[in-house]
Amino acid sequence: PWFLEAHQFRIDTTDGIGRPTPEGAHRDGVDLVAVFLVGRQGVKGGETRIFEAAGPSGHRFTLSEPWSLMLLDDARMIHETTPIQPLGEGAGFRDTLVVTCRRGGFQQDEAATPPA
């Protein structure tokens, strides 16, 4: 069985800069990660960067159209998103829906089950 978790994120520029991944390049510790761009308004930046975990190759792109999607193999790739900044006066935002997919159970289930 597959276990899915959905996380909604609004990163805004109320304080000047919004940081979608303050922890930097990372893995989520699951099998698959799907990042849906729900929408963005009044911001620049927010470039998605994915890199091979075992090598130097990578890709850079910006999710700019609503419901565009990035799907990645979390064991093979490391990912991050650059900060966003307001385009003009007032705060802007970037909304995403992140769905993590894990085969066999949720992370806390694995930690609570002693090895056989």
C-alpha cells in the first residue's frame, strides 16, 4: 500500500522576502514528492532546483502556471526552491500543494515498529 500526505504552503512576501525552503536543498524522506503550483501573484523568484543525489547533474525551472507539477523520486534527487520577492508595492505570494508518497507506511509508523 501507498501512504500519502498533503501539505499546503503559502509563502508570502509580507516581510520582504519569502523563503519556500529555508532549510536549503533537501530530501523529504519519502519515495515520491509531487509539488503542484496552485498559484502565484505579485512575486519574482521561486526557481525550483533539482539535483541528482549521487552526481552533479541538475535542472532549474520556475513553476509559473497554476496546476503545473513537479514529480520527483526523493531517493535519487535533492530539491529546493529559491526565495521569492515582491514585484512591486504590497505583498505577493506563492501557493503550493505538496503531496508526499511513501510505500508501506507513514514515517512515524516505521519508527514505532521494532525490527523483526
